[in-house]
Amino acid sequence: MVLVITSPSLWISAYSDHQQTLFGIIQHKHEVEGMNFVQISDWLNENHYKTPRGKVFTQSHVWSIYTKKMRSIKRFSRENDTQVVSTGIDVINYVVDR
């Protein structure tokens, strides 16, 4: 029997724990608290957070992290219709003569 499944739901994020934490902070500050990216970068720097490459934050770092992860979430959370193309079972009966 052959079963082929293609789904974006099987993909696992390559984000490190640090990157996921940063995105969570940025998303909360932007969407819930209404802060802009300059304010968020200032807040992250004041609270001693570093970029994934160990640098201080600028507004473009914050914007990039937020935009790219939101694009990724949108891409991998889209709905796909499940479709069965064909099914079949091949039965092979081997008889051994002795």
C-alpha cells in the first residue's frame, strides 16, 4: 500500500528558543501594547536583549523579525484540501513447493 501525504502542518520551525522568545515579545509589544518598531527596539536594548547574531537592536531588526515570522505563519497555516487520488492494495500470495 502506498500513501502520500503533503502538508505544511508537517513542517517544524527552525527558530531557536531565543528567536521564538524575541518574536513573542515583539508581537506582544506591537499588537497588544501598540508600540512601533523604534519603541520596541529601544525596549529590547534597555532590557539587555540581543539580536540572534549578538548585536544591539535597531528598528529594522525588529521589523524584519516581525515581518518574516508573520509571513511564515501565514504561509504554513493555510488550509489545504485533502484529496485522495487513488487507492489500491496489491495482494501477492507466494506458495512455496516442498
